[in-house]
Amino acid sequence: MSALEDRQVLSARGVTVRFYTYAGVVHAVTDAYLDVYEGESVALVGETGSGKSVFTKALTGLIDPPGRIESGSVLFRRRDGRVVDLLKLSPEEVREIRGDEISYVFQDPSSALDPLYTAGDHIAETITEHRGVPKGDALREAVSLLRDVMIPNPEVRVKNYPHELSGGMRQRVVIATAIANKPRLLIADEPTTNLDVTVQAQILDLLKDLRSKYGMSLLLITHNLGVVAETADRVYVMYGGRIAETADVYTVFESPAHPYTQLLLRSVPNPLKKIERLESIPGTVPNLIDMKPGCPFAPRCPFAMEVCSREDPPRVDLGGGHVVHCWLHAKR
């Protein structure tokens, strides 16, 4: 097993996920990769259906039948310094890490919270499960965690059931549960999608504050480029189940190299550039069951060449950590 770089928390390589359905084989994720370093915020960006959520669930084996992780490695540095490949561990070993050293915040807090349990019960269960803390002590710690996520009157709210809380408060309870064991990596999958704009901003500010307070790394999955500009240090752009481009956040907004990234940025207000008129991306996302050879973006790309629909795009290193998978930048 290869060692991670000094500050590297997680390194995924060649992750491929397929879903074997009656309609055919869904090529959900193909040869995807990702790096996360200590204390940084990484954004995984792409349209709905691009494979973002499936990829990040695959990192800790959260793929249920008919899905299957076909190949890849996910190296993770644990608190004690050991480097493990999460895809080679037993389900019990992965479960020990998930919820403790790697935690998830999913986009719908209502589905993440059991209506029969109070806010305090959810948080306390995570603490007792992974640290063996007595229930009473865990509930007292839950009050402190609710205070950390800026819930007013935490001594009262700890006894509330999910239906007694607003959508923003429910999401804060989910975040409190996720950070209860001070994870090394927090994976937040569209954590602000179902919230109004004001609450969205509060949740993003909260995630930034918690990242600083606990020294954890953040992997943020989103289709919202405004969220990316606000929170990310580095960005991975995903399309058709593949990584299309990666760079630091400034480079992605200032000089995107992949045509998909360029069009994506033209479809939303860009904080770094004045755009007279927003544009829509022509066409539709690819059918992942009927995957054609070549670049998955070729049918929608205004610069597509014959080779684009015939061969997979090469990986091109543009320097400074800027990588693009595109024939336009290949040396031929």
C-alpha cells in the first residue's frame, strides 16, 4: 500500500462504481480520483446526475446492491497515523471509522433523523457507539454540541423531536451529530439544498467555523458555484461519472480549461468576472446506461472533434495542480 503525502488525509484513485439494473448497467462512476489534505475544504461540483453523491458514498463503501464498487483504492490516514485502504477493510472495520473519523451530512435532514428520537438521542447515540461514553454524559455533551452549532436554548432543544424543529435547526442537529466525535473528514452532500437563502448562508458560515475550531477537513458536494466560491480551497469538476477538471478555486473561476467548466460558469453569476448575459448549457446529461466511447461531454461540447467521440480524453497536467481531461489540451 502506498503511503499518503505528509498532510494528506484521504486519497482516492481509480474508483469505479456500476449499478446492475434490469434496464442495463449504469456506469455511475468511472476511474474517479480525489485528494483531501488536512484542514482544507474541497468542493466536488457538477450537475445533478453527474455521479458526485455516488462517488463520495463509495469512499466508505456506502453502495448497496444492485450497486457494486468495481475497482479503486481509498487511502485514509487515521488518528493514530495508520494508513488504511477503506475499500479493502471489512464492513465492521469501515463502520468503526464511519461516523467517527469520517462523518457525513446529507442534504435532507428529515430523512437523516429518526422521528421517534430526540435531537439529544441522535447525538448521544453516536457518542456512545464510538466512544463508549455513558448515556447521561453523552446527553450533556450533546447540549454542548448543539451550542457549538448555534442552536438557541440547547438545554431545551436537546429534548425536542425532529418535527418540533425548523428545517435549519434539523440540519444543525445533523451537523452536531456528524461532528460529535471530532472527525478528521466531514463530507457534506448538498447540505443547504432544501433551506432558504438566509439559512443557507448561516449553515455555510457554521461549517467554516467548525472546520477552523475542530481542525477537520471538509469535502463539500454541490452544484451551486456560489457555495464553491464561498467555501472551497480546491475544486473537482465532475461530469458523466468522471472527473473533468481540478484546480484551486481561484483558477477554476478565473481560467477554467474544460469546456464543461467554462459553460457551467457562464450559466451562473461569476464573482470574479462580469458576464453580460447568462447562458444555458445545450443538450442534456448523458444516459449513464448507454455510455458511448470517448468523452461524455462530447455531444454537448461546442469544441468537440472527431477524436472526442472515439477515445477517452487524456489527463493533461497544466501545472500548479491544475489538471484537465480534454483533447483540446492534449499535445498531438
